[in-house]
Amino acid sequence: MLLLGIKPFHLHRNDYALHLCPVRAYMHWYALRENKIGGPLFLRIDHNGRIDHERQLRYPAFKLQFEADLRSIGYSKWYLYGTHSFRRGGCQYWHHYANPRWTLRQLCAWGGWSLEFDNMTIVRYLMGENDGSDELRENYTKPIRPHGSHL
């Protein structure tokens, strides 16, 4: 059943990277919720660190906590991140690091972006203004020397 035109998001087990397995994460969360069925998936945490089973987590509360967590670990550019960072991170992970890597067409289908490639929205997710290259421009076409070579 489509609710408000929203397509379902299917979860699949990840037996290769257990820490990234959404099914295991959900089951762990379900146990923390004391196996209560129904109600919102994302719940508020009260000031004492307890789960509030009656109130759902809203964006402003999440954003404040997320920023506080980034600051608490000493991240100086905490203000650059929000919930869209997770979508962008997922996009970059699947395109750059996953095995097998996803194509642009697969990423667009996953993210719900147009396959017309007319505005290249996908590029903004793969590469942003804060992403710097570690390589100097003049070195892009420089041949890679074999290990141990002194040429």
C-alpha cells in the first residue's frame, strides 16, 4: 500500500558488513523499544536518556542533538551537516566504496533522481563544494612510479 505516494523502502540483510546491516539495526532498536508494535519508528530520548515511547522524534530535536554530538567529538565543521548528509553519504558510499560499486543510473534510481541527466543533481551528491582533492592539478597526468623506483 502506498501511503501519501511514498514508495516502500525495503530492508535487506547485509551479512558481509554486519555493522551496516539495516535488518540487524532495526531488530536491535525493536528490542530497545521493548518490542512494542506500532507507533513512530524514531522516538524521542528524554533528558535522562530514556526512550519516550509516546513521542516521535522531530527534525529540530534530531538536528540539535546531531550538532551537539559532532561538537562533542571535536568536529570543527559541525554546522555543515544535517539529515541530508546521510543521503549524500549513502550516495558516495555506494558509488565510491561499495563492492560492486553502483553506476550513476543505479544511484539515480535509488535516490529518486531523474535519469535524464539534464541538471546533474547526482553530481552534487557525489562531489560537493567542501570536497577538496588531495592531489595537485599538475600531478593528475603524472605517471605513477613503480614502488621502489628512483627515476
